[in-house]
Amino acid sequence: MYRILCLGLICAAAVQAQSFTYPKEIRGYKVERTSVELKEPKGSELISFGDPGGVSMSPLGIGLEIPIVVSPVKQKGKVDFLVFEEIVVNGASVQIDEYHRAFELPNKKRLTLREPLKFFVHLPNAVLAALGELRNSKEKWVISGRVLVFGRFRKSIFSFKRCIPIELELTIQNPLRK
């Protein structure tokens, strides 16, 4: 009986940890948990990252520039801005600037946005990441976290102001190996 109770508590904790509750509104945009219909094959991500570009180092940490690639979708709309939450790259927590450059959702082919994302890894995390990279350099890095997509999306002739949360689980090439 004790084992069943413990197993039940562990399963309930796992389900609770996986589901993130959002407020009804964020920054004046109604939050809508929906699945975005992609025009590409199954397994594609709505938002992915291109090959990392500029790497800069400072006494405060490491900066990276990574292009954002948006897959074509069936729905029409305009994204006002993107907010990144709880982003972890290769085990290190990173800070990503909000992306305040509006763009139309692509409907025909993948769209690489004009401005890259600017990541910043603070010095303590950068030191730990560098030590991990020296000990066990990986060819690919895992990126996880959440992107909040703020925009105006169309359904037939109506346009709705919405915030759509998207969970990330991506891999990119290790930029330090180039």
C-alpha cells in the first residue's frame, strides 16, 4: 500500500511539474494555449534556431548571436514580439533579450528573421559551462525553455490579440567548435 501511495505521489508531482499554468492575460494579450498548425512535416518546430553567429566575451560573461527560423504555418497573423523564459542552453541558464521586431507569420516557406537573438550567459554560469565544455565537449547543444509569442492572429475575417506560449526543446551545433 505504501509503495502505491508513493508511486501515486511521484506521478502526480511529475504531471504537475510538466504543466505550467499561465495567467489569463500577459501585457494586455489574452493567453491562448493552442497548438499551431505547421505546413511542414510532423516533428518540425514552429520556432527553431539557425547556426550560431557572433560569439563575444566580456568580463561579465559570454554573448552569442543566433538566428531565429520560423516554420510556415496555416494560420495568418503578425507577431509583435517574442519573450523567452527559463531558457537553458547545454545545462546553463541563459538570458535572452526580448525580440521586439514585428514580422508576418510565414505561410509558404521558412522565414529567417532579419535580426538574430542575443543570448547572454553570466560569468558564473559561463565559467561552469566552460569547464563542462573543456571536460566533455559536445557536438550539439540542447536548448530548452519557453517562448511567448505576442501578436495578432486571424481567424476568417476577425483578428485577435493573443499570447501563445510555446515550449522549446531544440538542438544546435556547438558554436565553440567552429
